[in-house]
Amino acid sequence: MGRKNVTISDIAVAAGVSKTTVSRYINGRFDLLSEPTRLRVEKAIQLAHYTPSAVARSLKTQRSYLVGVIVANITTPFATSLLNGIGQGLREGGYIPIFADAGDSPDDERRLVESLVSHQVDGLIVNTTTSQNPQLIDLANSGTPVVLCDRYIDDYNFDIAVCPYREPTLELMASMRGRGFDRAAFFTQDFTNNSPRAERLDAFLEGDRDIFGAADPDGDVYLCDPWDPDSTRAAVSAMLADSGDHTVGAYATNTVTLLAVHNALTELGVAVGERVGLCGPDDWGWAHRLGWNWADTLGPGVTTFETDPYAMGLEAAHLMLERIADPTGKKQVRLVPALMPRM
């Protein structure tokens, strides 16, 4: 004889509560349950190995309990920590994340959004590839909950979890100037339609002018592709040629670029910390949870400030849960502070 399927009624009897109480637990309405009641229902579900019917649940609530999550580039250390935080936050609220990688392609991002929406996700959390994104604006206008991570979209007010980059960037530059470097340089990937890179660039230009006294800060900006060693090596070589006898405080726009610039300097025989000091954001949240300060392995010439992509992802997930519960609520910006420069 086959095993009898466990029902909500069975759980209610086992826990000594009503079917309504069990339903509230399953639907994540813990605010309507006392702590002892919640624990009794949880224990009864665990002992019975009960799994609610996703189909029945969605028919009753008109929700799929799925949230689409798109990141611009899943290969970066920033993205791995971000996804970890998002997944944790959504699971705590009873939602299942569907992760997707846009591969730094706006076209792929657009197709992924279309696919996820067609699968009736209850919302989208997006680390977008571009700040020019009419598709997500249209979806938000039509009532689909959309939450952004780290990157803004122009011309629309979304819920977003971000790190403020201006102050830590200026503090990094001040620390480099205080260590005696008399010229600044900025290494960045293409910053077009990318708000974090643009914000860091704006802060660098401000610091280059006000802290280093540069007359033409734009001339201290070097474009490179950190995934292409030849591109980074060419940018670093150009910076060294432009600098002459000056010592340089070089700012890299993210951790991947910082490592690429460090590698290029090493290949060119330049000791980091002497003629060139290197600084930038540290977005390897996973490393810090292991208790490892990876920047120490590069030597004493590297200065960083620490971002927290895990916390950013967690805040984005919380924003999504709040937006699903209250679709017309006021849009929010959740700031996840950076830790100041670490020598």
C-alpha cells in the first residue's frame, strides 16, 4: 500500500492548531503567529516530511513564489557574494530565486527578463548591464516588482540596494597623497551606462583636482579591459610614460581591475608601493567571511576599502519581499556602507 499523502489537516491535528494557522505558516505570515505556535507547526511539518503543493499554493495566492535574479556578470567575485545574499534573503521569506547571468550583454539581459516574466515570476532583482533600460521601466510601470542592485537605471525611481562610493574613494586618494604620491591615475573598464563605475570616476576626478591639484583630471583616466592582459598592460605602460618622474597613486575601479593592473605592473618590473601605489574597492565579500584579507598577499603597496555585496544582496531581497507585499509603497534606497580605507 502506498504512503498516504500528508495534508494541511494532518499538520493542523499534529500541531494542535487550525488549518488557517498552518496556512499562515506555509505562506510566510509569521507576523500573525506567536513564536510557540510557529515552532509547533514547524516541528510538525518537519516530522511529517510535508511539502506544500506549489501548484495549489499559487492558485490560491496568485503567486508563483519565484523571483528572477539577473546579474550583469556572474564570474565576478562581487556577483558571487551578491547572489549569496539575495538567495538567503529570499529563502527566508519563502521565495525561490531563479539565477541568470547576462554576460555583460544588454541584449542577453533583455531576453532573460522576457523569459523570466513569461515563467510568471513574482518579481525581478536585477544587477543591470546598462543604465538605459526602458524594458525594466515598462515592467515596473505595469506593476511588476523590480528591485535593483548596485546599478541605477536612468529616468525612473526603482527600489535599489547600493553602496555609496564617493567618500571612500576620496579617502583612498587622500591616503595615497599622504603617503607621498604626487600624481593620480584612474584605471577603469568602459563606464558608459554603468552607474557604480561612473560614480567612482566622478569621485576620482574630484579628488584628483582637489587633493592632487590636477589641472586636467580627465587626462589621468585610463581605459582598459581587465580580462585582456594586453589591454591592461598597454594602459599601464601609457600611464608610466605620461608620469615621467612623478610617483603615482593608481586607483582601480573594482577588484578585478586592481588585480589586472597589479599583474601588469609586476610584468613591467614596477614595484608596487615605490614608484606606483595601488588602491581601489575590495568587493571580495566571500574572502572576508573566511577571515582572509586577500589584498595582504599583494604586498604593502595596496590600499583598499571594503564593500559588502552579501549585505547588498540581502537588502535587495528584503526590498523585494516588501514590494511584493505592498506593491504601491514608497520606493526605497537601501545604503550598504563601505568600510573605510585599509592599509
